[in-house]
Amino acid sequence: MSKRHGSYGFDAPWALAGLLLGAIVLLGLAGISFALDILAAGLTFLFGGLYTLASAISYLYTTRRGKFVVWDRELRRLRGDERLLDLGCGRGAVLLLAAGRLERGSATGIDLWRSKDQSGNRELVTRRNAELEGVSDRVELVTGDLRDLPFGDDAYDVVVASQAVHNIPDVEGRAEAVREAYRVLRPGGLLLIADFQHTPAYEDTLRDLGVIDVRRRNAGWRFWYGGPWFGTGIVEARKPAG
């Protein structure tokens, strides 16, 4: 995968900060326990601290490198002339990676631009990243809600979402976002939703819509947010052609 030139921040930065702080506290308690000659407590805190530190390293790797590797692999199937929509595009990690493969196509990103979901999540930052990646001429940014997409039916050849749909707090809202993604997808088009939560529900929603060509799979260790218990699943579906 080629080097990224933009600035893409950290996914859910408060979670990463919590892991790092937890590791520091636990390792500090281990040091105090050993100094007081409380061996059992020291070993317990040491194990907990190292475990939490390893989780923080996994999280940091995913948000800064691993997710790009996974999405680069997923997007290799693009021909280069598609119209692609990225739901909850944030600072453009997936959007601009896709745009780099769409020399004869275009990429649209939609987001509400909330910093709690990604550090520095602002439309101006995403536009700047598009310029740095050399793809600004084929990228459009839109402010909008995933539950009510401002696009017509069958408008896009590919629709993607990475760690975005789970930010909708209610079950029906997430289902509506999946239905909207399906609505704007053209017949025969490809839908890819990567998320560390609710992927079985996304699959169920698509099957309720009559989609037969749908499957759910594990994205692998590169997309762990701290460990396999926060691993990312990918729902892949094709809209029936007729």
C-alpha cells in the first residue's frame, strides 16, 4: 500500500486515551506493590498493565495503519470508473483511498463531522487531505444524516461504510441507515460495511430487503481495536441486478 499523505487522526480518541491511562495506572501500581514487597499484588497489576498496554498498541496500530491495509485490499476490486459513496467518511481514510483508484470515476463522502467519533473530524480537514492525496478533483463532500441520505435511488455503483453505522444510537436508526445505503446503490452494485458492532443486524436488515448475495466475515487482526473482542466484521452484499 502506498504511503498516505493526509492527516487522519485517531478513531474514538477517548477510548485510546483510556487504554493508555489504564496501562500507566496499572504499571504504576505494580511498581508500588513491588516496592512494598507485596508480590502477589505486584504481579497482578503488572499482568493487567501489560495486557492493557498491548490492547492500546493494537488499537493504535489499527487506527493508524491496519484499517488502511484492510480497506486497500477490499478496494482492489474497483475498476476505476465507479461512482462510490462513503457513509460517515470522517477525515477521509477510506474515501480518499478509494478515490485514488477511481481515475475515471468519483467518490462522495457524507458525514455529520463529529469529533467524538474521530479526532479533528471536520470537513475542512477532509478537503485538505483530498488535496494532499492528489484526488480533490474527483471527491465531493456532503453534510448529512446516514438515516436520510440526500441522494436519489440507484445513484452509486459502490457504497462503503467504516466504523460509522454503529454511532447511530438506536436499533431502528441503524437499520434505516442500512436501508438507505441499499436504496442509493444501483442494481448489481457493491455494498461493504465494516463495523466492530451490530454486523449480524446489518446482515439481517439486508436479507429482509430480499438480498440473497450477502455474507458476513471477519476483517482479521489488522482491524482489532484492542483485541479480538473488539474485532471488526465486514458485511458484503450485491444488490440484485434485476
